[in-house]
Amino acid sequence: MSANGPWKTYLRLIVALIVLGALAAWLWWPRAKKTHKYWVSFNWRAVRRIRMHKPGHQPVLLAKQAGVWRLTQPYPARADKSTIHMFLSELARIRPARRLGVASSPAYGFDHPGKVTLYLPAGKQYTFEFGAAAPTGDGDYLRLAASPRVIIAPDFLRQDAVRSAFGVQDKSLLRFHAADVRMVRLLWHHKTIVVRRLAAGKDKGKWPKALRSRTRDLVDALRNATMNSMPNRLGKAPGKYGLGPAANSITLQWKAGQGTIRVGRKNSNGDYFAQTAGQPAIYTISSYLAEDMKKLAAGKNSK
């Protein structure tokens, strides 16, 4: 046997130990990261009600009903699920930029805070209070109502979590699938255009060729369209918004129903006032929607 035999054995053992140590470190490291605790620990998916108060605005109440988030105050409306899920998950994953201790200085801005209260099962709740912006520029002062201790949280957190009613409302104009639309009726400056999908032939199920691209573009635009603002929730004096009896309108019919959007005059920002048939609120829509309606009324396909 070679005299170097034992040394080779020892060398192999050392290499094996190094490999095992590296493997153990690699396996342990992800678990070590997961043990990092957030400032507040709760299951955001278990939240059932939300109350938020933005200074200068009416309190906003939201409730999860049959799995769907709805705005209940200051007016009833469907809520935007993605917006709510975003700020709930952010509140559940707060990592403070800095911890400042007890809030005793008026400079923290907690005399008129923005507030968000989350209600969970078994009577559990959390109230987040947002104070002033930190002069260091690294976020906003934040505390829990049940605790005097203050942290500095990222400034986007206030923007996402403390909203007006319109900020959490579902702003979709109509809810439909583009493939389900069977008919489009456009009334534009006293001219009526009706487009139906073909019922027979090689192009069965498609829009008529002469208006195909314009119709498809308009349907797709309406499917993705949202309200930009809501200047008149109660729909009072619609005539001053160009939404009188002779207003322009677009109607879509799909398998499960239909919807009509009435389009008024242009405002100072270049948007158009609009109103969904059967609902009082007057809101604004982007000008490109009106432009797409004009193109269809002109009877021209896109090139």
C-alpha cells in the first residue's frame, strides 16, 4: 500500500465535510430568511370589513359579501378587488424603514391622521394611523391605534391604503367578454350604425368585413375602459354635461345581456363626460373611446 494512502483518505473526508457544510448552509439559508417577522402579523385574506378615512373625505366602508368586495359607504358600488388585495397584502408585509419609539411630538402629524381599520374574524381588528411625511424623505410616520410606538413606513403605503370612495370603486364601464358581443349599436350625432356578427358563410361569427377592424377595436377598447373621474355621483343636471335626451350613445349586446354608455361633451382636460344607462353617476372617459366611436360612425376600417 502506498504511504500516501491515509493522506488521500483524510483529504477525501475533508472535501466531503466541506461539501456537506455548503449543502447544509444552502438548505438552511431560505428558512432563515422566512423567519423574518413583519411589523404586524395577520392573514390579510381573512379580512372581512375595512373602514378608511382620508382627511377631507367621507369615511369609506367596504365589506366582503359572498366572496366579493363591495363599497357600502358613502354609496353602494362594486369595489376593485385588485386594489383592495394590493393594499391589504402591503399592510400585512410592512418592514419599517426605521423605528422611532413612542409618539409624543406633534410633528408626527397624528392630530388628523389618515386611518385604515381592518376587521377580522373573532372580533380582531387593526387600525393603522398615518401621520406626516418624515423630513428625512424615507417615508411617512405610522403607528397602530392600540400602540404609541411609531415607525417610518414607505410613502407608497399611505397612497395605496388611504383612499377616497372613488379610489376603491370598480371603475369598469361594462363587464363583458369581447368574444360574447353579438351586436353593436352606435348613435353618433343623429347617425345610427348597427353592426351584427355574420350568421352564415365562411366568415360566420365575425363582424362584417367593411367595418370589422373598427368594430373590433371599439369593442376591445370598451372592454378595457375605466372611469377617469366621477364629478357628479348623483347625476344631477345631466344636460350641462351634454348628457340630455339627444346624447350620443353606444350599446353592446352579448350573450348574457347588454349595456349602454351615453357620451356627452368634452371637458377642459380633454376627457368626455359619460353615463351608464340605468345608473345615475356621471363620470369621465378617455378621449380615445370617443375617437373610436367617431371612426365607426364614419364607416371606415383601419388600415
